[in-house]
Amino acid sequence: MTGMPTLDSPELTRLRRRMLEDFVAARGIQDPLVLRAMEKVPRHLFVDEALRERAYGDYALPIGDKQTISQPYIIAQTTQALELQGGEKILEIGTGSGYQSAILAQIVDHVYSLEKIPQLARRARKVLDLLGCHNVAIRILDGTYGWKEEAPFDAILVSAVSDSIPGTLLDQVAEGGRLVLPLEEGASQHLVRLQKTGADWKKEVLGPCRFVPLIGSAP
């Protein structure tokens, strides 16, 4: 990022509220915890200052290293899919810009986030610290291996698409917990929620999506 822009302004606050009304709530996102978190977090801080006024549009934006910050609706959809009540411990695979981490930090007690690209992890850490999101821990690591030392997690969110589910992540979901991730099937991507009940998993397909590929080597 090129410097640190002003934290907020009346115009940016107005754009954020319009984003929620037009692109999030209008498309069926109703979870009050999600809406409240997205209203609070200044999305424009997570993109380059030159893109600040575009931060509240209904589209993804580049953040460098061939990665993007997902469009607001996708962030809202994936967060709502976790079915959070507050107080949980969450594992996020793919810190990226840190925006999703910041949203989660407003709702849960602890966010553990893994990012394979060091420069993205460092940028995200700076912005999260600026916003006081001290309940987010970031580790530079291949996210497909998860964070075994902190497992199990009440929910795991994967922010990149794969054609299979790493078994290491399934093993780190707590009883009754949820794993939300995009899965690739042929030319299509779908957001999927898996809920753990004993040795069984309940699978729900939540809708089409578009994510960058998951890069990792865990089975």
C-alpha cells in the first residue's frame, strides 16, 4: 500500500452504508452480526489508496501478488454461512488483504489466519493493528495444513477455491463445527458448507461463487 489513508470520512461512511443496502442486504444477507461488522469496518483501508473510492463497489479489487479483495456480497455471504453466534474461535485460510479477518474479529473472540504470501500477511497485519483488531493472529504458512496447535476450531473459512477438501482442515473442525469453502467442479465454483456431526458431515451447496485458486500441498 502507498501510505496509510485517513481512517474514515463522512463520504466514505455514506458509501459503506450504501454498499450494505444495495449490494449486501438487498441480496438476502440478513444476519445482524454480519451487517453490523461490515458497517463498522472501513473497507477502503484494505486496498491501495488509489482505489479507495472504488472500495465500496460491488466487485473485487486487486491487492497485489495476483490476489484480490472479494466483492462485499461474497464477504457477507461467506461470513453469514459460518452461522456465528459470537465468542467462537475461527480459522481463516487465506488472509489476503485482511478485510475478511477484520469482519470476523468484530464477531468472534479469536481469529487465526494463515497466509502463504509474506508481503500480503505483513500488509494485513499493519491495517488490522491500526484498527485495533488484536484478536487476529496471522501466521505465514501454507494454509492447507491448518493451525494444528490451536485446533479444534468452531468454524473454518477457506478464501480460495480447490477441487478437493484438504483432510487436514476437516480434522481441525470441532464437533458441531462448520467448514465453509468454495469448491470447483468442472468450470463452475460453488460455495459449500460442511457441518461436523460425529464421524459424519452434512454438506450444503450455498450458491455460485468466484475465488482465486487455493495454493497448498496438504493432502
